[in-house]
Amino acid sequence: MNSKEKPKQFLEMHGKAIIIHTLDLFEDHPEIDGIVIACVGDYIDYLKKLLVKFHITKVVDVVPGGETGQMSIYNGLAAASKHYPGDSIVLVHDGVRPLIDKQTITDNIAKVKECGSAITTAPTVETFVVINDHYSVSHVPDRESSKLAKAPQSFILSDILAVHNQAQKDGITNAIDSCTLMKNYGKNLCLVDGPVENIKITTKMDYFIFRAIFEARENTQIL
């Protein structure tokens, strides 16, 4: 993103930080009982002020993030386990994914109840290739049998926390995401179809895409 002033989740869109746009989705969902946030340590106080300003009331804990994404998730899960029983459903989501919708959250919760996990996905609308060490194509996967893994990624709290604990015992601290970690330990993963626009705002282009979609929705050009 090349933002020098603040982390990308605190960049603003129409007067509201990206993370607040994301939190609004969970705050307004009737099946979400509580929210735990893993936050950049130096911005915890700033975030807490934003939570008050924008009336985000479901946050039960804000904890420091870890050195990796995996460890940030672990910190959040460990905090959640202090507030909720092990059989609770937990949705792991990125603060910079504000373009999901109510139905995606509902479908994640329902899928976990059905089969124990829910990985939000999107169709592969373009061909992608697998390359080898020589930077040449080794395999072209069939798009019909491929999906893009996104978020939320949802589980039973005790299941995902147990896998995180085992991973740390095995010296794994930088898994790319929760579904990768769960799959590596042989856990069953079920899919939920999410919106194509469910992007993670990582680059300048992502930010501009978010702005275009947000403003189009505000103008009711896209529902």
C-alpha cells in the first residue's frame, strides 16, 4: 500500500477507517455475539477511540497482534477462549475485507453447524498456473475444480485453537491462513460461496476498487 502515515486498515473511506467498515458488518449481524480484534500494538488506543466514535459495541477484547498473521490469529483465538466456550463458532476475518455481506456471515455460521468448518471462496474467473523453480509452467489447474480461498474462514473455537497450539509445538508460526493450517493437520474443510468482490485491500489498486464499489453501492447503482 506504501502508506507511511498509518497501517492500511486505518486508511479512511468517506470519513471512516476501513476496519470500521468491516466491523460494521459483524456489529449489525444478529448471529454475531462478540468480536475480538488483534490489532497493531501501537494503534490499540486509537482503535478503541474509533470503536466508541462509530458505536461498535460488540467488541469484547482488543489484543496485540503477533509477529505473523498466524500468530495474530492465535492471539485473537486465545482471547476469544477466555470469553466463550470451546463449542462456539468463530469466524476468522481480515480487517481489510470490508466487501462481504450479511449473507456470507450467515452462510459461514450455517456451514460450520453442518460440517464443522466453512471457508469462504470465490470462483476463479481467470486461468492461473503453477510454476516450478525454473519459472516455467509445471501445471495449469482446471478452473472448474478450483476456487479462490478468502475470508471469513470459520470453525469450532476449540478445533481451530487446538490446531494452532499443535502448530506452534511443531515450530509452525507463519501459515498463510487458517484453512491452510487446518488442512495441513488433516481437518475437513467445507466451502461457502462468497461475493466475487470480497477483496483484501492490500495494494493501492485494491483501495481504488473498494472506493468504486463502495460509492456505486451508496449511489444504488449496484445492489
